[in-house]
Amino acid sequence: MKKTLFITAGILLLLVFVAGALYFNAEKADQAGQLIEQNQTGLVRDYSPQLGPTAAKVRIVEFLDPACGTCKRFYPFVKDILTTHPEQTHLTLRYAPFHENSDQVVAILYAADKQGKHWEVLEALLASQDDWVANHVVQPERVWPHLAGLGLDLEQLKADMASPAITQQISQDMADVQTLKISKTPEFLVNGKPLPSFGFDQLKGLIDSELASEYR
């Protein structure tokens, strides 16, 4: 009898914990959604790298740090979604260089964008990330060999990296990150909605829900 009561009490406690966690996540997502709604101008900037049709039904905004290992793991997943729904999905990247020296890599990416090579450089750097990130710190000098063969004018790229325009873009990114209270990467918003909780399935589920919606 006592054993049965103990098991029942344990199950009830577990259910209370699960319900509390679900409520907390829902409340957190709702608060994040309200914050984003109040700061729409800071969600996407005109210089932000974008892929997909501008009239797409589903618009994904990803806050990414090129030195982030989880961002590297998510990138093929996000790319596959865009490939699977090429006419219905659109991706905007916002950079959040949280790792030490990562802002220098973001400067490279913005400079590469001026040469029409942003996505090629991003994919090359994510593929080689283990070589130029050590103990969560970017080793900038180790980045350059991975840019070979991409058709870049490296002298022009270095000049653009140091330009006031790119410095301002990175400063604006970080200001928007702070305003929107983005604290980790990758962070995803789908049609302005944050994920209910973090994960591949949660991202896919929210995208599928928006694709199926009749109101967009």
C-alpha cells in the first residue's frame, strides 16, 4: 500500500513538473513574441543576407554566430527546408557575434557579401569551423586559408572589412540583439514567432504550421 502511494505521489509530482515546464515555456515564448512585435524594425535590416523569394509565405529570421557549433549543425537543416519549399520559404540572417573575435569573421562575411560571395564564404567557414575556433575563441589568422578558391578579391575584402559601413552594420546587429534580448545562437523566428522551445523538431513544426496556415 505504501509503495503504491509512493509511486502515485511520484507520478503526480512528475506531472506537476511537466505542466509547470510547459507553462513556463509558453509564457516565455509569449513574452518574446510581444517584445519582437514591439521592435519589428530591429528584426530585419536592409543589409541582412537573405535567401528565397521576398513574397514567401514563411519568413525565417535566424540569429547566427559563425563561431557557434550549434549554428553549424543547424545550417544543413535550415538549408534543406529552403530547398524543400523553395517558393514558400525565405531566410534572413542576423549576426550575433557572441564568441571572442567572432566580430572579425562577421566583418569578413559582410565584406564577402559586397563581392556577391556571402553564402559561399559562410558555408566554407562553417565547414572548417573546427580549425579556426579553439576553446570557444576565434583564431582570426586561421580563417584566411579557408577563403582560397572562392574567387574573392582578398585585398578588396580586407579594405571593406575595415570600412565604417561594415563597422556600423556589426554595431547595429549587436544593438538589435540587445533590444530583442537574444542571448544565444542560433535563435529562430518564424513569421515573427519564436520557437516554443529549442530544437530541430520545434523549428520544423513551427514552419510546417505556418506553411499550413490559411491566413498568410
